[in-house]
Amino acid sequence: MASPYDLQEQEQLAQIKHFWARYGNLITWLLIAVLGGYAAWNGWQYWQRKTALEAATLYDELDRAARANDVDRVRRVWSDMQKQAGRSAQAQQAGLLAARVLHDTGATDESREALKAVVDKASDPGIVAAARLRLAGLEMDAGDYAAALNWLSGSVPAEYAALVADRRGDALLAQGQTEAAREAYRASWRAMSPEVDYRRIVEAKLNALGVDPARASE
């Protein structure tokens, strides 16, 4: 004859079986999701570390090629970096560096493409603003002032606002929009710290357009 303890144990087992029959699949899938997520997180962390290491190595190689003025090597390494670590922080800096080297050697179209890649993939607003400024410069060199103004549109970090306004003034003035250029230069002069030497150049541009920014700001 079963003891009260055995009957109680059997009842508990029956309750457990009933609970598992009802909720077992749900619990299993939840555990799989959690463990799968943990494994994915570890895998993602590993991939991030691996990508960062590869990107750092490639950037060092690109930097050496740039200092040696080895343009073909710059092209190869920049191409490899885009394929292997195109969205890494190092790739953003590498794009600016590759663009400068390519521009200095007359490869303007390739320089433009490198800068566009930075704009498309960079997550740092400052890096994007720097790339847009350089793209605007390339378009102005090509005489396409509308394209230059397009690259200068949109919001930028505060530390880039003065430079963007100054470049916008250059593009507007080249299009014959003198009053709009004055306003852009005024905005640049106001946004630029008095300690920055370049502010004197902006002031000279305003003086040439008949504006004394110091008096106008009083």
C-alpha cells in the first residue's frame, strides 16, 4: 500500500507533467531564443573585435602607403578596407586619407568616390561633415556650384558650421548671388572663434563685399 508521502510525490509529478505538457514547448523555444541570442551576441562581439583589428591593420598599411606616396598601393588597400571593414571607424578615416592622396595625384573622380563612400557609410557626423566639405571643394573646382551647395546642405555638428557657411559663401558668390554670399560669410564669421586665424580670411571676404562684420555685430 502506497504511503501518503508516495501519493503526494506522485501528485507533484503529475502536476509537473501537466505543466510541462502545457508550457514545455514555449519554455523550450524561449530558452533557445535566449541562448541563441547570447551566442549571437558573443559572435557579434567576436566579429566586432576581428573587424576592428583587421581595420586597424589595413589603416596602418594605408597610412604607410600614403606617406610613401604609393598611389597604387593606396588604391589596393582602400579597396580591401571597403570590402572587409567598410563601416568601421578606421574606414571612415581611411576614406578621407585615400581621397586626399588620390586628389593630390590628379585622380579626382576616384577621390570623389572615396569621399562619397565616407558620406554613405560613416556614423560619425564630424567625419561626414568633413567629407561633404571636401566634396563641395571638388565640385567647385569643377565649376559645378549647384552640386557644391547640395553637399553643403543639411545640418552639421556645431564645430563645422563656420567652415560650411564659409564654403557656402564661396559657392554662392561664384554663382553671382552676392547678397546670399554676404549672409553666409556673416554666419561663418559669427560662428568662428576670434582665436581662429581663418576668421581673418572670412573677414577679408566680407570687407571685399563692403561689409565690416565687427561693426555690424555691435
